[in-house]
Amino acid sequence: MNLNDPFGRVEQKKKSSYEALRRSLLEAGVTTRAQAEDVMRGMRKRALIILLVVCAISAVAALFFPSSSALVIVLAVIILFWLLVTTLNGFSYVKHFIKDELSG
């Protein structure tokens, strides 16, 4: 029994998320390591674009609404933290897919 996840909910959610990604990659025809690495490059590119968009919107919002700039910054940090966690999880799932499905 894991004290951080006594009922196994977090582990089950991770497993179901990986399975969903695995099905998506197989349905998309990802059958080689190079294709999986292209998926990871695409994820990195999308994350960078979202980062730039969030920063630009935050800067404009803070400029036009200076009294709410603290709120804008807090929201931007929350969004960017979510982006980081989501991207890192995606990378780990694709690496797991490469290891399980494409190795050998």
C-alpha cells in the first residue's frame, strides 16, 4: 500500500492516460521510433507556441489593466505550470510507448 496513493487512483489515472495516448499513436500510424520522436518534437513546438501566446496575452493584459496585473501574472503562472506538467507527462508517455511498443 502506497501512503501517497492509498487507493491507487493516481496510478490508475496515469495508466488510463497512457493507454489513451497509446491507442491514439497506434491509430495515427506511429510505428517507428522516428515517428514517435516527431510526435515529441511536435509536442515541444506546440508547448513553445502556447508559452509565447500566454506570455504575450499576459503582457498585453497587464499593460491595459495595470490594477489587475497581479491577477494576470498569477493566472499566467498557473496556466504555464499546467502546460509544463502536461508536456512532461506527454513526453514520458511517448517515451514509455517507444520503450514498450517500438523497441526490439
